[in-house]
Amino acid sequence: MATWDTLLTGSNSSTKQFVSFYLTGIPGYENVNHFISIPFCVCYLIGIVGNCTILHIIHTDESLHEPMYYFLAMLSLTDMGMSFSTLPTVLKILWFDAREIEVNACVAQMYFIHTFSLMESAVLLAMAFDRYVAICDPLRYCSKLTPQRIIYIGVFIIIRCSTVLPVILVRIPTFPFCHSHVLSHSFCLHQEVIQLACADISFNILYGLFVVAFYWGVDSLGILLSYAFILHSVLGIASQRGKLKALNTCASHICAVLILYVPMIGLSLVHRFAKHSSPIVHITMANIYLLVPPVLNPVIYSIKTKQIRQGFLRILAPKRVGLAHN
């Protein structure tokens, strides 16, 4: 059985046989993992139940069979994918202190984590386009965003985001890992795993930069351009009330964009400029980046969107809502 020193340093004779990594929970707090698991379980529960409820509301309420809510359903599905991508290893560490993960399972996890992250960004871009058409060209809103076109957009997002990563991920099991096999998070991330390889990782690094620029960069630019046109159109509205009403329809989407991009930028800055900071800083930022959007998105949309809020109330207190409508 491998000793801890072997896990940290490895050797030329054993690297070919070593096919596992060791994940990390919250360093220094291993004795209270069961208590730490409580807020994580609450976050996962809120995220999964909240997004399932939104999907149920949209599916059962025919008045919500409109482009905006179809895109919201896509966002909820993507958020659930992000939650389920990290849930197994996070709870396995916190509940059972089971830290070992086989390299192929690690690659599979990082595929789903990064794919759903890319999908989240792409769906937010589609939702920005939806808001642009609704505000800047409202008379042709339904004719431009037909159900068939929305299906095409959804299929395009799936193909665009699911086919880009295998090119670099299939190389990882072939790498020799002669340095540490201990990862600093409770889940596998591509940028961390490849740093442990004793091989030429330049292709993975350059390809990763291409993905960041072509996917995250294009999506964020598209969102900014959409809101530039929206703002220009809103400023042309004569009444103050009309301006506020138009901007209010974008409030939920703006919040969703911020809670995805702000933690992502923060995590990137920490990895680049604070490499030697406390491991808890890195772990906290990574957990915020992957856990917060699936938790807050259903909360934001249930508060800011009247139809979704009423749907939640119908489920929580059906009799009271029925009496209110009567």
C-alpha cells in the first residue's frame, strides 16, 4: 500500500501504475467534516429542488410556454447538471472521508463540470438575446423566437459545449504523474490536474486558453453587446415608468450573469495572482463558483419573476393562492 510520501512525490517506477488522485475537503477542519457537510447539503438541496420546481412550473403552466421561460428551463437544467457534477465527490469526502478518485472518474467529472459551466454561459447569452428581441423588437418577438428556433438554439448549445473538451481530456489518462497526486479541491478541475503531470502540457494549456477566449470571451461579449443595444433602446422610451418596466424585465437575467461571471473572474484572479495564499481561499472561491449559481438562480427568478413566484406559492400553499385568485 502506498505511503503518504509516495502519494506526494511519486517515483519513476510507480507513476505508470498510479492511476488515482486524492481530493481535499476543508484543510484543517477534517474533524468537523460532518458539521461542514450541513451547509453543503442545504445548498445542494435548495439548488436541485428549486430548479426542479421551476421546471415543473414551466411544464405545467401553459401560460409560461413562451421563449423567456423556455430559456429559463434550459438554465435550470444546466444548473442541475452543475450541482450533480460536484455532489458525489464533495459529499463522499465530507461524510465518509473517501478522498481517492480514479483517473478516469476524475476526467469524467471534470468533463461534466467544465461542459455545464460552458453551457451556463451559453444559455445566459441566449437569454440576453431573448431580452434584446423582447425590448428592441417586441412586435416580432414571437415570430423571431419560435419554439422550433428555440429547439435549434438548445441543440446548438449542447453540441457547441459538449464536443470541445474531449480533445484535451482524453490525453490526461496517458500522462505520467510523478509529482503530487493530491488535488486542492473536492472535485477535479482540468487546470489543476494537468499541473501535476510530468509531461508536455503545452497543448492543454493553449487549447484551454482558446476555450476561454472563444467560449467565455464570445459569450460575455455577446451579453455586453445585447445590453448595450437594450440600454440604447430603453433610453429612447419617453416615460420614466416605461424605462423602469423595461429594465425590470432584465433584472433577473443580470443577476444570473453576475453570480456566474463574478466568482469565475475571482477564481481566475486567485489562481493567477494569489497562488501562495491560504488553500481555504482557493477552495472557497471554487465552491462559490460551482455551488452559488445553481442555488441563487431559482431564488432570484422566484423573487423577481411574478409568474414563477406565483407558481412556487401554488405549490407551497395551493388553497391560499386559490382563495386569493377568487
